[in-house]
Amino acid sequence: MSAIPDRHYNAACGRLASWLGISIASARRRVDIRAAREGLTDTAERIALAERMLAEAEASGVDTHALLGAQLGALSSEENFMTED
């Protein structure tokens, strides 16, 4: 069983998850994958990476909340569509 992540690491991943509109587990997975690619093993390095990824996401200028809202909107032809159980 893996060790419980550091509180600061969880907070950094939580801020990234909130900005991207994804779960904290998904954000943590993204940070872990990128950390593995860059060869980072220390928790402090991973926290810095999560903060850097958040800064990159903010700098990209993409409004993820508006994008998600647009994707969740129904087409006018499908507004009244209901699936059967």
C-alpha cells in the first residue's frame, strides 16, 4: 500500500483540480505521471511541480469552466430527449 501523500501535496493537487475542473485523484495522477517523466521523487519537488502546472494552466488563458459548461449544454434537437431505464 502506498504512503498517504503530504497535506501540502494534496492541497497543491486540489488547487490544480479545482482550476481544471477535475477530481483531486485525477489531478494527483497527472502530477505523478509528469513527475515520473521528469524524474522527480521528492515530495517538495512534486509540490513545486503541481504549482508550476497550475501556473501553466492559468497562463494558458483557457476558461475550463466555460468549456465544460458548453460541453454539457444540450443541442436544441436533443433538449427533450430522455433515455429509458
